[in-house]
Amino acid sequence: MGQWDWQKDDVLALYTPNSIDTPSIVWGTHFAGGIVSPANPAYTVEELAFQLQNSGAKALATQLHLIENARKAAQKVGLPEDRIVLLSDERDTTSRHLHFTSLKDKSGLSHQGRVKVNNPGKELVFLAYSSGTTGLPKGVMLTHRNLISNVLMGVAGPSSITSEDRLLAFLPFYHIYGLTALLHQSLYRGLTCLVMEKFDLEQFCKLVQQHRITYSYVVPPVILGLSKHPIVNKYDLSSVRQLASAAAPLTKELVQAAYKRLGIPITQAFGLSETSPSTHVQPVELWDSTVGSVGRLLSNQTAKYVSAEEKEVRVGEVGELWVKGPNVFAGYWKNKEATSNALTADGYFKTGDIGYQDQDGNFYITDRIKELIKYKGFQVPPAELEGVLLSHDKVNDVAVLGVQRDDLATEVPLAYVVPRPGVQGSPQLENEIVDFVASKVASHKRLRGGVRFVDEIPKSAAGKILRRVLMEKYLQDEKKRASKL
């Protein structure tokens, strides 16, 4: 990386789907003393440009099929085109972009050994961007200690994984779940890991059968497909002995439906980008007796539920989950206010998730303080979508909610829209608005809940959207719809 005057703590951004090259460039960057900032390959030019600008990325690694967006985003932030490098097998025949394996370090670093990490509790290894309710993603500062401690927590925890297991890696490596569980923990354990660029149900089933996959990290929509889709019947999935689900809540009904069809135990876990990510894991022997629980606290952490007055509540009482441990992030990148709001003076991270623990130490998550919508584990900030919607010339006011779609086993964004004066809400306008948003944002942020037209958006005296009032309206409307069927 000498041709870029690469320095310790410089940032390399990754804009790529899963690739077997990802571990090499991630750990190569760390070897050179750098920080990696993974970005969703579904990001638009504007979304990628924000992350490049905010992180101060010195270079960008991508794949050839994403090169146009990468170039445009780099141009927006003044990142030289010769600092865009390629991963995977496709090469740039124009020679404008080097393959990452062609990088040469003029400083001779590769011959001298890696850049030393002097303070693993302070020096960053990842800037993982996490959406905030303000609409602008925040860079989650993860240190070497954060990542290593979380890997070791997973090894010491109640996982039933052994070195003989074969994993199917379809969870995105740019998401903290796949980044730690697949890229780091599985390789540390010495597991066989087959990499899928992205999830496809039939391909998943085919690879399970072909390679006799024994264990898979999943998310609820995958379990929904495995429990209901007819294509599953074409394949032999009997080699799989456990599915471990995280990133979003998993209902008891879905667990039971999947087990009835497949006979595979399904456990849950819990974590956040800010906790590197895992904090809780459900022991496999309790998968059927504690369905709905996110599991038990992993080692070397403390956790508590606290009231609105920030007083610890007793076992069985509902409160906000706070977590403390060496896996808790160092703060938000260049955002002191958000950091001070998230971390207490004595080191607890306020997760924003509501729940309780039972007398046996099983933790449950029942609600969320934060307004973030979780679509298949990806965070969707309502404020960002509201900003996009308000730029439409036929929208006068708007509020976005996360509503559950059982057919997708996930929350989806739904927009309540006040049309501008003189414009009538209609199915045609709904389609126009949905398509407009789809053209402006990454796929996971699209309005899969649709649009509903209203006369006004309920707000507080201070002008804050009263989302709970809208949610009550939504639930009442759904009850009326159901009664008419």
C-alpha cells in the first residue's frame, strides 16, 4: 500500500458482497495497521459517498460489477480513482483498477512484519456503520480487544460447534453478524466455511445437500423459507444438526413450524454492532423449553435491565437492557453526543432494547425504545426515509413506521403520507411514491409495507412524530381489515 502513502490507522472501505477474498483484504489491512469500514453493496452512490466521507476512507475495495457506483461515490468525495481496487476473479481489462493482490508496499512493510498494535483496547479494527434515528448512519468504533474478546466469548459460550462442523456462509460479511461469526469466529475455530455471495433458498438447500453442511447461522426470513417453501422438499437437509438465528426476533410459532418440517433445533442469540456483536446465546439443550428467549449472557460481561428512571429492576420486571464488557464498542466515530447518550460513565451500553430476565438467567427482548426498523436484521432509520419522501413534490408530510409482515417474517417500512393540497391519495400515487423511494435507497430500505394516506401526522407540542399513536391506528386498521375478510 506504499503507493498511497498508507499510514497506521488509515481506513479502507469495503463495498462488496461476500467473497473468499474478503478475509485476505480485511486481515491484510489490519496487518498494515489499518481500519476496515464495510459498506453494504446495495448502497446507492449517495449512501456509499456518505460513508467514504465520514470515515475518511483512504481507499476502496469493490468488485467489477459494482465499479460504476464505486467510481461515482469516490468522485463525490475526492477519492482518487487509482485507490479503487478489485476483489474476486473478475479483472478490469482497461487496467484502470488493480486487483488487490497486485498491491505492492513500497515501504517494505510486507518484509518487515505487521504494524504493531500498541493499545488493543483503544486502536480500531473496524468502523461498522449503524443507522441512527436521525437518519445519518453512525460509525461504530470497534477495537482489536472488542473483536477478539467477542470471538473468545463465543468459543467459551454455550455453542455446540465443534471443529468437525461445516458452515454455510451466506450472512453478509459487511454486517457485524457475519463479520464476527463467520469471518472471525469460524476461522479461529478451524471450521470448514463455504462462502455464498448472497442468500438464495434453493442454492442454500443444494449446497447443504452437496457439502453435508452441519451448522448454519441464519436469520428469521431464512427459517420462514425453510418452514414453508415447497422447494425445500427437493433436497436432503438431514446433515444439519442446528440452526442459530439472530439479528431479529424469532417467534415461537415459526420455530415450531420449522422444527415440525425439518426436525432441526433452532436457537436464538442477541447482539448489536456496538457489542461486536454477541451478548447472549441460547444453549441448544434449552431451544424448545425457552423458545422466545435470546439466551443467556456470554462470559466476561455484566448486564441489567433498568427502569425509565435508570434504576435496576428486579428479575422478571421489564426494563431497558444495559450491557458492559470488553466487547462493548469505544464510541461513535466523530460523534461525542451520540457516544455520551449511549455509554454510561461506568461503561454500560444502553442497548435501547426492552425486556426482562427470568429466574434461571434466560433473557428476553420484548420491545424497542429506538425507532429503528429492522428489516431482515438490517437497520432502517425512519427519519432517513422520511427525508427522502419529503423530497417528493406530491408529499406534504410523512411518518414511517416498522410493521410486521408475517409472510416475510420481518419488519418492513410503511409510510403514512399527507398528500400536498390538491393531490388525492390513490393506488397510482402509492405506486409512484414506492418506486420513487426505491430509486433513492438501498433495497432493504424500500417501502415494503406500502403507503397509507392520511389527513395529518400526529405530533407532540414540540413537533415530534407520535409513532405510538400511528402504530395504534395501524393495529386498529388491521383488525378492521381482518374482520371484513
